[in-house]
Amino acid sequence: GVGIRGADPNGPPYQLPPIPFAVDALEPYIAAESIKAVYDDHARSLDELNSALKGKTPVAIAPLQSQTKAEWRDAAGGHYNHCLFFETLTAQDDSL
């Protein structure tokens, strides 16, 4: 999810959610390779974010959220945007 701390309190602060659909579910509109590329980019953004937060407690992380450090802001924004991207995409619903 998008929140701080997943199920494992000793794990990374942010975790990569799985793609909520088959990578080829949006073809021919979006190629499976494109979905995979965006997801891989998401993983890189998340690695950067978790590296920036490594060893910090949730209490120590809170003040960082108001800082304007570009690397932290970009990594956190990338994670949020990628989560939103994958959560809002759906395969065509023929029931409409």
C-alpha cells in the first residue's frame, strides 16, 4: 500500500504492491511490455525511497514529509503515483 509500515514492522517502510491485473490484460491498448516497464520503474522509485528511510522509525520519518528534499520528495511521489496508476487501471468491462 501507500502507507508507512507494512505487515512486517521490521521490513521496509514502503512495500511494492502487486499489479492488480494480468500484465497483458490491457492489450491492445497498452502493451504488456509497457506495463512491465512502468512496474520496474515503480520498483526503482521504491528502492530509492526505502534507502532514504532505512533505519528511521515512523516518528523520525514524519518530519521528512514536510521537507522539500528533491530526492525524498521524488521517490515518495513516484511511489504514490505508481500505486495510483496501477490501482486505477482496469481491463475493459463489457457489462456496461
